[in-house]
Amino acid sequence: MINSFAAIDFEKATRHHVCSVGIVTVENGEIIDEYHALIKPPNNEYNWHNVQVHGITENDTLSVPFFPEIFPEIKKRIYGKTLVAHNESFD
């Protein structure tokens, strides 16, 4: 059984762009870190169906960073760890 890993989940604004990321880091079976960030998709565009799923809208991401700006935070939380992804084929 793996008891140390990072679990990551994205919410998508459109088919190819994300609007949110969540990461939980587990070591020895205990949560040691939780991270969440909203991400501005290109042109702040959303597919209405995706909004129905997660409730995040263009108003929520007007003043948040684009993906390249938050990637360093994501990388430091997942680098070198076993990575578990929720619905990885979709994300």
C-alpha cells in the first residue's frame, strides 16, 4: 500500500484549459499539505457545461493568475512524489 503521495485534481474551463487545481500531500498516511488555486484560462473563456459541473465562472477568475504563474507552486508540491490524479484521462 502506498501511504505517501500527492493527489491532484483539476477543474476545466474548456476542453483544453483549466480553471482550478487542488493538491493534497499525504506522508505516512497523514495529510501534511493542502493547496488550491483558481487559474485564469486563456481569454477567461468557459464552456457553459463545465460551469454547471464545478460552478466556477469567469467572474471568479478575473483577477487570478494564468497557469504559468502558478505552475512553480504546483511543481514544488508534486515533484519527486508518487502522483495520484482524479479522473486523469479527462484532466
